[in-house]
Amino acid sequence: MPSGVFRAKRLVAAGIAAGRQLIRVPVNEGNRIITFHSIDTPVDGDTNGIYNMSRQTFSKHVRALKQLSDSPQGFRVEPVGVLRDRTIAITFDDGYASTLTVAAALLTESNMPFCIYVTPMLIDSADRRYLDRRQLFELSRVPGVTIGAHGYRHVPLSSLTADERRRQLADARMWLEDIVQFEVRSMSYPFGDAPPGIQDLALETGYQLAACSVWGVNHHQTDRMMLRRIDLWEGDSERSVVSKAEGQWDWIMGARTK
């Protein structure tokens, strides 16, 4: 359960976003990449209980995104890497089995493409919270699904030497390609940890785009090896989902850098 401090901060943030929406504060209309993790599955280190989302909450979030994309002035849901204005991309980190067993059906029914960033060591861990190899292959065949890498091991890249970072990125991509039998060109940095020079290393090891955990919006000029994302959390209302997708929470980007 979220701590009292976190709950208070979220209430304040939601209030600010609602106020900005009410008075129609201009927003930066670019591409926003949404991050999910698991559904009805415990997430290690999730002290506030925001990354393990209930099935009910996830369904509400999908409904809110569908309504937003279907509205006349809506935001089209596109595959990750499409950086046109007024677009949204949907991503999942780590490779939880619930991405296949719960999320895939809801998103494909709504014609929403999504990308899942997978850590091979977690897939081979025998931890049933995560996809196994068979499930990963099955998910890779779902229409609209993109498979990306999330490091070979789920460790902060800044904790590794340069050679170890290279192996983490290269081995993850080769392992995934061997399983899913097609090219893997997208990745997200584990824990959002992107040490200096990692963009060049990602390019050198065969990736064409990479997502971090910096909050914000993307445009054509955004570094494709450092794509910004926004979080949707357990407990977010449908109104919060819409306001985040529309950019009314973008002020957090400035607050986090101060």
C-alpha cells in the first residue's frame, strides 16, 4: 500500500493536473510513452504498491486510453518509436506473465499496439511471475506486439564496467532474437539507469531506439536512444490517465530536475 507521504504527493499532483486541465494550460503536444509493469503480480521493490496494478485498474486505464484515442481531438495509439504529435505508445517493463495472460487480450481488443521489454535472466529464472520461453514466443505472435530488450540481467547499467554493459545489451538482443525468431531493435534501460555513453553503446550493439525513465514528451528531434516515458500507477483514476496522456502532468519533469 502506498505510504502516506506518497499518497499526499499524488493527491497534490493530481490536483495540480486537474487545475491545469480546467484552465486549459497549453501542453507540449508530442508523443508520450506510457509505462506499465505487472497486473495482479507482486513487483520487487515496489514499496508504494504502484507498479503491481489490479486487473480492474488496468481495465479502467485501457478504457480511458481507448476513449481518448477515439475522441475527435484524441491521441492516436502507435507502436513505440512513432514520434508524431498527439500520439501515445504503450510499454511494459521486465516481462511479467500477466502481459500475456491479462494485458494482451484487453489491448488487442481495443486495437492498441504495445511493446514489452524483456530481461532474459528473468525469463529463465523459473519464477512464475515472469513469462517463460514458450509464453514469450506466444506473446511475440500477438498482432500489434513488439518485443524489446531490458538488459540480459535486471541490474543498473551504471554498476557495470563498459565491457559488461556491452555484453548486457548484446547478449539480451541475441537471446531474444533466438527465441522470437525476428529482429529485436528496441530496448529500455533497467531501472531507467542510463550512464554516460550508453546511447552510443546501444547503437553499436544493434538497437535503433531505447527508452529511459525520464518523465516527459518526445518529438522528432528527441534522441531516439533516450526516449522519455510517463508512469501509470495502481490507484490512478481514469481522469488521471487522460490528464497524464494529454501532458497535464508534464510539470513533474521540471520538478524532478530541480
